[in-house]
Amino acid sequence: MHADDFLIYRGTGEADQKDDPIRRLPPPPPWREFDGEPVTPLDRDAPVGQRLQYRTRAVPYQADPGTVTLVNIALHLRRPLLVTGDPGTGKTTLAYAVAHELRLGRVLRWPITSRSTSASGLYHYDAVARIEEANVRGDGQSEDGYGDIGRFVRLGPLGTAFAPYDTPRVLLIDEIDKGDIDLPNELLDIFEEGEYRIPELQRIADRKPEVEVRPADDGSPVLISDGHVRCREFPFIVMTSNGEREFPPAFLRRCVQLALPEPDKRRTQAIVRAQLGDDAAAEADDVIGDFLLRREQGQLAIDQLLNLVYLLQVAGGDRSLDRDELIDVVLRNLNGPPG
């Protein structure tokens, strides 16, 4: 394989409308093949407003060569990407950058809390709403005896990602280290098998074998057969972690691990330039230096620097503004005391 053929994701920040890189992705390893049916269509050409929103988030992302390599390894091996790094290093933005450049549709975001379980990420069945509608309509049943049960099932971000789309979906599992200690182990099975079941639909499969349900992103309905969902293309999964806990070895060996370094001066300047323009980057050179110096003494995020450069740009030559005070307020150590 030529080196250029390996790079499906190149980290350019721009989607190539003429080339379709994801179609160049070679077949998966034999142990990572999936054959989910029926295929669910994915609208890869999002509305203009949505494309602009994604472009705003994705284009400024500055991927270093190491990140580009590991993203492509995850794509080729059909494995989740576990991304660690300090706040502001671009962990979350990476998912949007890949989705934008490879035109993989909307990012399915699953923010993790201490109450998150794999089941809550897969689907939700609103039994109460179904009973209430049945009471309003009398018997509430259609000829098959089950009514339109699909209206009361909604796939979660995790469940939608593993629906049988013809191109990979992008799933962002944000701050997985905030979850319960058992969550990584719960995810192992679906990551390995690429499938799950919806018991509420399995119980009626003999009378209603096919049911259309809503995906998490309100895209085209997903047709589920016999209550069984199996992916056709393994999703590109980005799991972010702030390094607040360790993960089981069995979980780690099934992931591609990426530790994002803090951006150096060159990458920091590139980020400011991409977000705020060449003039702002040129005028902010001393501020960037101050930011990098302060970052050595405490935890700071790129977002803080961008906020500061923007405020200084807006303020212009306003002499009433105390520049040093503004820098102290905005570039406050994230690990320091509040106030």
C-alpha cells in the first residue's frame, strides 16, 4: 500500500467534494467484518447551515502528524480511538474535524455522567407515552395488535452509531472517565460484536418483524428486523478522557490510544490564525507568548487564549481598558482558586 493510500484522514480541515476518501478505506481485518442489514441511508451532504457550523468547529483544528496517523490506524482497524489530554487540547474537536473532512454526517455526541450506562446510550423506550396514547385512542391498537410501537422507540447516540449505515457514523463519547467504573466493560461487548438487541421489539418479532425507529440525530428512520441491530460499517468512535482514572486492560487493548500534547507556539499561532484571521494572529504574538509562559505554571486552555485575543481585538485602542487586568482575568489558572 502506498503511503498516500493509507491516509484516509489527512488533517487538512477541509472536505474534498471531488474525492471521497472514506470510499478508499480498504476492507476491514477479517475479525472486524460486519454485515448489518437493511442498509440505512445517510445524508452526507448536510444543509448549508449545518455545514457552516461543522466547518466553524473543524477547520481551525490543527492536527499534528502523530494525530493524523493514529486516526487512520483507528479507521483501518475499525477500533475506537481513546483520546486523552488536558482541557483545550482539541479532544472533542477531533471528532468534528474527522466528520467534516470525510463527510460522515452529523457527529453523534454522547456526554457521559456518573449515571450513564450502555443501555441509556443504546435506546429509550417510552412505555408511559405509549400507554397514554392507547388510553386516548380507546384500545390504541392496530390490526397487528401492537400499534405503531416504533414511534415510542428512539435510538441513543451509541445505538444510532451501530445502525447499519453504508458509511461509518462518527460517535463522540465525551469524558468517558466521568462514567461509572463498570461502563468501559459494558461497552466491550458492543465494540467487539458490533450489534445489540432491543427486547421490546424482540418480544413482538413474530407478529411485527420489522419496525422503523427514530435515530438520535432525527435523520432517516432506521428499519429494525426482529429487534436486532447490527452495524454494517464500524463507526469512527472518539472517546475523550481527562485522565482522571485508569481503564481496564481488556478495554485499553481494544482501543487505539492517542495522548494529545499541549499545542506548541507554532500550532498555537496556527489555531489563532484559523479562528480569528492573520491580522489577529500577528497582533497577538506577545499575548501568545504570555499564554505559553503562564501555561508552564498552571493549567490553561486554548479557549482562554482565543477569548483573550478576541477581546483585545474588539477593544482596539480603548485606553480605559486595563490590558494587564484583562489578561489576568481571562488567563486564570484552571486549577487555581475561584474568584
